[in-house]
Amino acid sequence: MSELLNYLPLFLVLATLVTGVLWGHDRLRRRPQRLAAAAALDERTPVAARGPAYEKARAALLADPPTMEWGGSFFPLLAVVLVVRSFLFEPFVIPSGSMLPTLQIGDYILVNKYRYGLRLPVLGTKVLSVGAPARGDVMVFYPPHLDVYYIKRVVGLPGDFIRYDNRTLFINGERVPLEAQGMGTDGLERFLETLGPVTHEIQYEPSRGRNVQEWRVPADAYLVFGDNRDRSADSRSWGYVPEANVIGQAVAIWMHKAPGLALPRFFRNGIIE
């Protein structure tokens, strides 16, 4: 399913283009012809003679052709969807537990695409710089090794020196605050971590050994971790996120649907920290 969703932007662009051509051809050429034919009918039909047959003939002259009924009429809606999805907000569903406890499997979220700049749909070329990912942001992106959406938390910015020692993060030599919160019902240890202005929950597997890792984040790249620190495939295993692969910032949960036949629920709605 995730692979099919990757083709949605291309499909949306092509559908908007095709329906736009149909809509434009009708509005600029076919519709004026229909209006002219109806006006000619009005001129040659006296008012006193305008009965049911006249009304039926006039309606037939003004009726939209099948290409408009089944194609061009969708253009305005598709154009609005394309603009909103490409430049403003895109819906996204959480497919894995790598961001627990912040995001659960089945959370439906909104991704703010304007926050990090405007990019052309399909091509991904940035045409307007508005802002850049900040430390602590929950970011949607393409990883360098796969053509599918990932979602992780921004830990390292361009130029940062990051050290990950056991459960402790050091950013440019400063220890990231970490406050124990006890054991969760899933048997994982929970902590409050503060990255820049953002304080959020993370979790670890108890007594799991961890190697010390260090990174110097290159220019135009980001280092990202999952909040489920011991159960996340992130920069610790596959490297940096190139700036060109950034999609947007996850800003809110608007629905939750557990896998299977469960009904959608709205108890988790809110802003993503």
C-alpha cells in the first residue's frame, strides 16, 4: 500500500492536467458555441411559440458534453486537492511503532508541507524557501535508501556534532536533558527528553546494551531518531536525511484507526509535540 501511495502525486498531477485540458477546451470553445446556438434558437422562435419542445431543444443545446460530465467537471476539485496536498497539508498514516509513545500505529496525521518551503509535486524541486527543520521537529521525509515515506524526530542539524552514549544524547558537547518516567505497561522504560524547545516522551528496552556512536552532520542534511529508541530504523543505521528528501513537519493527529476492522476513533486528536 505504501508503494502505491508513492504514485499518488503523479496520478494527481496527470489527472489534473487531463481534466484541465478538457475543462479549458469546453470553457473557451465548446461552451461559447453552445451559447451561440441557444441564442440563435431564441431569435428564430417567437415567444408565443416557446413550448415544451422549445425548452427541450434549448436544454439539449446547452447540455454539457460527456467529456465535461465525466472528465472536465472534476478539474476544479482536483486542482484544489493538488494545491493543498502539494503545497500546504498532506495526510499521512503511521505504519509502524518506531515513534511510540508519541505516535501509535494507525494514527492519521497532518503534515505541514509549507513549513519547510514549497516544492514542485512529483519533481520535489524547492521553489520557495520558507523555513527549515528545527531540532525536536517530527519530520516526514524519504530516507536515502528507500522511496517510501518515513517519520522520525530531528536530532541533529547541519554542522552539529552528535554523540549517542548509551541512553544519553550530547549535541555539540552539551547533554540533552533526560528525565525518568518509570516503566510503561509494555515493559519499556519511558523518559522525558528535551530537544531545543520541545519536551517529548521516548522509550527504551530495559538493560539493552548500546554502542557509542558519533556523527558530524553534513551541510544540507539532518540526523533523525525514532522516539521508540531501541525499535526504530533511523539515522543510526542508514545515515543522514538529505535536505532534498524532506517532505514536511508532522503537526497534528486528526484520527486514529487501529489495524483491522476497528472503527475510526478521535480520542488521540491533538498537536504533535
